[in-house]
Amino acid sequence: MKTLAEEFPLRSDLVYLNHAAVGVWPRRTAEAVKAFAEENMRQGAADYPQWMKVERELRMRLKRLLAASSADDIALVKNTSEALSLIAYGLDWQPGDNIVSSNQEFPSNRIVWESLQGKGVELRLADISGDGPETALLSICDERTRLLTISSVQYGTGLCMDLNLLGRFCHDHGILFCVDAIQSLGALQFDVEACHADFVVADGHKWMLGPEGLAVFYSGPEAREQLKLLQYGWHMVERAGDFDASDWAPAAAARRFEPGSPNMLGIHALNASLSLFEDIGMETVESLLLDRAGTLMRWVEENPDLELMTPVQSGRYAGIVTFRHRQLDSVGHADLYRRLMKAGIVCANRAGGIRLSPHFYTDVNAFMPGWEQVISSSL
Ligand SMILES: Cc1ncc(COP(=O)(O)O)c(C=O)c1O
């Protein structure tokens, strides 16, 4: 196996702290994409069975990453937003039904639910900024709650939710549980059965270090049956490839959500990226990442001008560290963001502050000199 320095030969003038937006590809992913391009150029799809093998391998890797019981529960879709839309428009809503979520969600996990308003479906948003975010969510559920949908880690503050607690409640109360895991898959260990999730959605371009445009959509077998199909084609039928058959039935597996030709380029790339996580082990990835996030949080806390927006308690943070400068307004933060970027610190301006998101391989110490200089000249 290559060293981490060989896998991540980033420009030496950059400190990449933006995995919560778009991650960096490891070398093996870049090489897989180059090899796939070369193969396409030289022999087209002459070895298509080998491509299908890579596709099956990816489904197995995703199954293991989620700790799912079967790869049949994994569909490959375009992005997180598409998966959420398949759920929102697949369920058979009744007027008066409600959906419970939080006031910190990324727009993809809010807009689609708001769009159901015309069907008489209410979206209830809990304020999860105080102590006990799970209690805030559960206290607004009632007998008409059909679905609870939440990000495993909030994209702005980095707040990490107790999925097992939420899932247990949903399971006991007949509420569907949907997890937007894009900010935690590839960062933290995940156990879809322990958290009783009915649906898990996540694009591969953040913490999984894959390309944009290829997402995992997990659906449990019973939950899957509740979704009416919205897209049709040759690939979503039980006997895909039997082009002469005049009758058809949707695949029993989650493949029923994949109407046509797969994103083979993305599949080759994400498969290579996930092989790195398997080589290293998710337990190690998680512990290295939490250590790096912890270091960044300590630096923020040591500076009296800065206010940490990410909770420091163990279990409440993952890879996102967001802070505010006490003397800066939103314009000031936009300017601080630009100056950090100019200093080679790749970060994001989110939740009214600055969001830093290292990954397990990031040398956060390389961030210190540039950061001190920019922060001390902030006013
Ligand atoms: C929590 C969360 N959900 C969804 C998305 C959007 O994902 P996609 O572009 O795959 O639809 C993002 C992107 O930042 C996100 O942070």
C-alpha cells in the first residue's frame, strides 16, 4: 500500500480543509479514472463484464460501509438530492401527514419536503441549537408523523446527531427514518441496522473522496416497498438485459431505482476511493479524523476573539469545525474567508462563520502559520 503522502500529493501551498464541500481524490482514484479513460479510448466497452464486476464490487463496499445486511438494499443514483426526491415523491402521502426535521438542514433536505405542502403535508422543523437536539426533534412528533429526516452531521455547525436514539424512537412509533449521511459516510463509522434507518442517502464527493454525481441510496426492504416508482427503463426490471422479454416486473432489489445505464466512470472512481477506506479501516479513519478536528477546535478555543460553533463534547462532532470571529459581521466573515483562501487555506463560509473540514490524512499543523497570520490581521 502507498503511504498517505503518496496517496494525497496535494499542492504544498494548500491546506485542504473543505471535505464537507468537495473532497480530494486519492491518487488511486485519479489512476483508476485515467485507466478507464485509456481503456475507453482503446477498446470501448469490449470488456463490459469487467466493468460490471467493478460495479458489483462498489455495491459490496457500500454495503460494508453502511453495515447493511445486503447489497440489494443499495441503489446508485445521481446525488443526495435525487435520492431524497425519490423518497419524497415515492411515498403515498395523506393530507394532514407531517414530516419532522431540523432547522439546520442543508436545503436539499428541506426544499423537497416543503414541496409536498400542496398535498397537505406539513414540514415541522425542530430548533436543534440547544441542549438535547434529539429531544427537540422527538417532542414535535405525533401520531400523524410519517417520516423523520435528519442529517447525521449538520453541514453548518457540524453537530453530530444521535442516530441510534432517533431511529429507535421512529422504529417504536411506526415513523419512517431517513438519514442524510453525506456529512458522515467516509468520516465516521456507520451502522444502518443499529440506527434503524429506513433510508440513507449520500453522495460520494465529500468524505468518501469520490467524484460528484454518484450517490448511495439505501432503502430497507420494507421501506422500499412503500415507494412508488417514478422512473422506468431497461435497468430497473428484475430481468435486466433480457431485451426480448415483453413482460417485466420491477427488480426486488434497490436497483429498481436505477432506470438506465449506470455512471460507469463514477463507479470506477468511487470504487477506487472506497478501497482506500477499506485498506485503512473505518475505525482508524474515524479516530484520526476526530483527533484532527479536536486539534482545530482547541486552536479556536485558545483564541479569545473566536467563538466555536461546533459542539466539543465527544460524540457531538465529526469532521466539521465551524467558528465565528466575535468582532466580525457577515461581510467581515466573507472577507475573512477570502483571505484564508488567498493564504492557501481551502475552507468554506457557512452558518455565518468559517467552516474547516480536514480529513483523516490532513496535516492540520501545516495550517497553523497561515491561519495565525490571517486571524491576527482580521480587524
Ligand atoms: C447535508 C447535505 N445534504 C445534501 C447535500 C447536497 O448533496 P447533493 O449535491 O449530492 O444533492 C449537501 C451538500 O453540501 C449537504 O451538506
